Amino acid sequence: MDKSSIVAAAISKLEAEKQRRLDEKIAKGEAIRVPPLIVGEPEQVEVAHAARLAALRAAVETREVAPGRARRSGLQDGDHLQVGS
């Protein structure tokens, strides 16, 4: 196995463990998953995320907030899809 394959395998294993732990928190009610953000420009992602989190905190949501998954379109957490010109 070459170095890049070892690194890729390690990253994959760590990401799977991170997801397992998050899924466990959600199952226990210690975290919530919110729908994916839809924004017009990539620069708006952070602003939209901060606004969503502020609204949840204002509604007295104290659990960990996890970004949603966009499974049907093939996007993964953290991916950004820009539409339009």
C-alpha cells in the first residue's frame, strides 16, 4: 500500500467514526440535524449558517446542531452547489 492510499484509508475511517458518533448523539436526542442550506452565492454560506444557528438559539435550542445531508443530489456535508450563472 502506498502512502496516499494509507492516508486516504485513515481519513475515510476517521470520517466514518465521526459520522457514527454524530448519529449516536442524534439518536440520543443530544444533537439535531438541520436541512442543508440553499444559498445563491458561496459567500453567503457562513452568513446563512450563522443566521440559522442564531434563530435556533433564540428558540432555546441548546443541543448540538449538525448540518443536513443532501443525499439525493450526491452532495456530501460541507459541499457547496452553485446554481445559475
